[in-house]
Amino acid sequence: MPVLEVVLDTSILARGLRTSPNTAVGYIMDSWAGGRFRLVLSHYILDELQRTLSKPYFQRNVPAQLIERYPSVLRQNAILSPITASIPDIALGRGDNMVLATADSASASYLVTGDHRLHEVGSYRGIEIIDPGTFAGILRTLQTPR
């Protein structure tokens, strides 16, 4: 079975810093670290993550070293896809469209997001737009790579 290529949006990536492995997001991050899928990101998502991690909540609750190191770990271990697709205004904002354009440009199988506006789109050009719980369930059904 081919390895899935998956875009995780900024909210999922940020939650990945402060979550238990017993949560859906924790399971997703552990599965990525274990090679069960390839994470696809764009410069847009990484820049948005950097802005998110600079917010007071993360500054107060996450060690500075982890905030500093996390984007580098993602860059080194994910596929960095240029955004080449143009998305019609089907989502509710430019940011949503840029995340969807990342998934489309990379021909990703899934876009995992906590954004209900994107969930309403459902799927786009073969990309399933799903929440973390649904994706964790999909991962549980897949066999571990050999």
C-alpha cells in the first residue's frame, strides 16, 4: 500500500506540541513520527505556525526551546511543497484557501483540519477534508509499514 501524503493544518500542528498521545492529534503525530504517512507542508503553513507559536498562550505553556526547534523538525522531516494550485474562493478566507492549495499542489490524499469551514467543503479534487478524529481512525485501520 502506498504511503499517504497528508496536509495537517496549523491548528493541528500547534496542538501537536501540547497533546497527549492518547488524543487523536497525539496519535496522528506519533503515526507521522513512525512513518505511517508523509506530512506535506508549505511555506505558508510554516509561516502561519510560526505566528501561532508566538502567541501568548504558547509562550506561557510551551518551553521556549520546543517552540524554537519545532518548525525546524517539521521542515527536516516533512515534504515542503510549493503552492502551484490556484483555489477558487470555496472556503471562507484566504488562509483556508492557501491550506487547501497546499494539499492540491501536493496531490495529498487528506487535509486534516479543525476548521469547521473547511469541513463543510468535504472534499476537493480528490482530497478528503477531515477532522483529526476521523484521520486517527483511518490510521488505525492501516497496517504498520515494514
